Amino acid sequence: RVCGKLIVATSESQHGDLAEVAEHARRNGVHLRPISREEARELEPEVVCTSALHSPGTAIVDSHGFMEALLADAQAAGAVLAL
């Protein structure tokens, strides 16, 4: 389910950290949009921050269900899981 994500700074001293996160994401091909506190509150009214990065394409994944599906596919192809 695509729902987006906010990565927030809760103080002015964290703005540099947000910039580093944004640059790291950019180098990996991920676009994070810097937004103001007001824009963040429009997206999430309960958020408390001084600024944020918005990742609109971030999704929630059921990791357990995903792993079970991978296992089922592997087993269907003849793999055997040995723990």
C-alpha cells in the first residue's frame, strides 16, 4: 500500500541531518522533497517538527507475508528450506 512517509527534524539542529538523508537518497535514485513544518502538518496533523522530507512513493510492506510468498515460490521451483 503506497502511503508516503515523512522524515522529520524536531529541532533546527537536525536540519543538516535531513540534508544528509536527502543527499544519500538522491545518490540511490530516491527523490525526497524538502517540505516546511506547515506542509508536514497538512499531511499529518499530529506531527511536531521544524521541517521534513516527504517521500510520496514510500509504501508499507507486510514483510512476513512477503517472505512467506518468496518461500512458497522457491519451494514450488524445487528449493528446500533447511534451518
